[in-house]
Amino acid sequence: MKRDQVLAVLACAALMAAAPILLPPFYIRVGQLMLYSAALGVAWSILGGFAGYASFGHAAFIGVGAFAAGLVEDRFSTLPPPLLLGFGLAVGGVACAALSAAIAYPILRLRGTFFAIAMLGVSHVCAELNNNLDFLQGSLGLNFPVVTPESIAPETFYYELCLFTGCAVLAVAWQIRRSRFGAGLLSIREDEDTARMLGVPTERYKRIAFVVSAVLTGLLGVIYAHSLGYITTDSVYRDDTNLNLIVFSLLGGMGTLFGPVIGAFLLVFVTQVVLGRLLDFHLFATGLLLVILVLAAPGGVLGFARTFSFRRRANAE
């Protein structure tokens, strides 16, 4: 990003930080969901957008991070709330790092549809283990201790926490995108075999991207679980989340830095505000938006904007 772009992002973040002062609780909750979804979309895009390995099973890392944190926090519930939250985030991140590192070598040998379906299988396996292993308490559910300060409303606290975490995830993705590592991921997305012949360590780069994406997703899963206060297997291992993560990038612009943010904001606004009273209509609306996008703007919102800007300059000349 250029200097003016960085300043614009910081200005938007400052305005969003002040939003809870003006908005009623419902819209703060919607804003929290927007920020959480945008951060998830950016974390997914590190692997699916930059490297071209579209995962259909990233909800696995949301669930693993959330349940790992919940089980540990339950044992150390006497810790001060800020320390307890930090401890839970650390445990959730480590659990997702361990899982992703363990499955990275075999699963990243698959490509395209095979990789996507394999990741969906990982998510379903993790969900079944959660339900059937008693010590994981997936079928009974987990309560999360209260970590919000008494002076701040819960919806405001989690809104600000999601905003901070979203900015951090975006900063990580930006740093990756502008680095040699990011250039290597983009070359893998375009043509992995050619990238390997040109000396790009494709296997190592893919594993790193996979682990980084999984850890960031797991951290967001911990925050999401705390915001709910109580989770079961069904509340975190969700197939609609797997679908939405792909839709965010497709809506905004696959492989771009801000595409998942735009896509998440747009989809959450449509489903929660415009169609808020039609809960059974959400999946249909998601599918309809995706079909319209593929037909009208295959490059997403950002791709459409770039094309429109290019044509406008060409006509002006």
C-alpha cells in the first residue's frame, strides 16, 4: 500500500473505533460480525487467495481454536480476565498451529477440487471427534468465562476487539503480500510447476501459508467463542462458514488484500440488515449474490471497479 492508502485505512479504523458511541446495540453486533467475518476472509485469503489453495474446511480451525481455549480456560478460570483471555488465545493459536502443521504435508500434495474437498473432510472429522470424545465436551457444550470489563458493554468490547484483531490480520496479510514470500505464493497460484522450476520453494511456502492462515483463523475462533459465551460443536464447525469464506473473496476480489473485507461487509450487511427478518433466506441470498457476481463481475467488486476505471480513462483519452 502507498502512504495515502495507509492513511486512509487508519482513518477508517479510527472512525469505526468510534462507531459504538453513535450506534445502537443491534448495529454494534452487526458491526462486530462484519469485522469478524472480514478478518476471517483475510486469514483464509492468505492460503486461498494468494496461493490459490481454496479451502472448504477452514471452520475446522475455528472449532479447534475455540474448544482448545475453552477447555484450558475452564481449568484456569481463577486467573484475572485479561490474562485468561490472552492465555486462551495462545492455546487456541498453538492448537491450530499443531493441527495444520500435522496435516500440511499430506493434504497440500492435493490441488484444486481435491484439496478443497479434503479440507471439508478435515472439518467434518474434527466435528465428529468433538462430538464423540467425551473430554472435548462438544455435544454438551462449553461455557466461557466472562472477560469483559465491567465498565464496558459486552457488545462494545467484542466490537473493539474484533476491530483490533481484524487490523492485525490485515497487517499480517499486507506484510506477506509485499514480501518475497508473498510473491512466491502468487507464483504458485499462477502456475505451481513453473514456479518450482524457477526455484521457488513451493512446498515450504505452501506449508507456511497454511499454518499462518490456520493460526489466525483459530485466534478469531477464540474471540468468536468468547463473544457467544457458550459453544457446541454445531456453533463453530459450520458448513455455511466454510462457504462464506469463499464468497467473501469472490465478492470482493479473489487474491486481493481488501477484497475479502469488502465481500464480508457486503454479504453481512445484506443477510443481517436487508434480509434480517428472513433467516431462512440467507443461503438462497448467498447463492444468488454469487451467481450474479460470476455473471456480471467475475473479478469481484474490486475487479469491476478497476475495469470501470480503466474504461473511463480510455474514453477520456
